[in-house]
Amino acid sequence: MMEIHLVAKDELEAQGIRWILESHLTGVQLTHWNTIEEFENWIQNRKPEFVILDMDGWTNESEKFGELLKQRGIGWLGVSSERIFQTAYRGLRFRAEDVLFRPFSPMDLVRHIQQFRYQLGN
């Protein structure tokens, strides 16, 4: 069972991502978090396998969270509406698997997770 944590833009996006993953992948458990802060508190003593993270709300405080993901070697995929260099740079800087820009293809999301799973050896 692969555990995926999701910090989405809103409830509607979270439901859509849940539907995509549950209808295209088996052996996936999705946990939705409302804010980066909530999720950050949860991971203090845990290491999730994979995170899907809305990058639109990133602030300077979020930079610390990105550093935490990088230091702990947590696999993550960024999602953003902002097609700007800074968003892509943050993804690279904090070692995201990739950054998907809205609107993105459901199959792109599925492919990224399948690729990460393969790398883990699942």
C-alpha cells in the first residue's frame, strides 16, 4: 500500500485528485490535508512516501517546509496555476519529482505516481 498525502488548493481539487488516483491506481491510500501547516505538524516524526502539494500558496514560511521535504528525502509532486520561473525553480530547489501546471492531464498525474512507485520498487 502506497501512502500519498495531498495538500490541495481546495476541497474540489482534492476530490478530483482522489477520484483520479482511486480509478486508475490500486494499492494507494490518499490522505487529504487542508493546510501545509497541518501537514507539517503531522510529519515532524513521520516520513510519508509521497506528497502532492499545491504550490500556489507558498510563502517564505513554506520555504522552510520545502527544505524539510528536501532534507528528509520525501518524494513530492508540486501542483500550481502559476506558470512562472519561480515556481519551477522552487520545485527544482526542493527536489520535487516534477511540477504540474493547472489544468493538467489526469494521466500525467497517474504517470508521475507510477514512475515514483517504480523507483521505490513497489
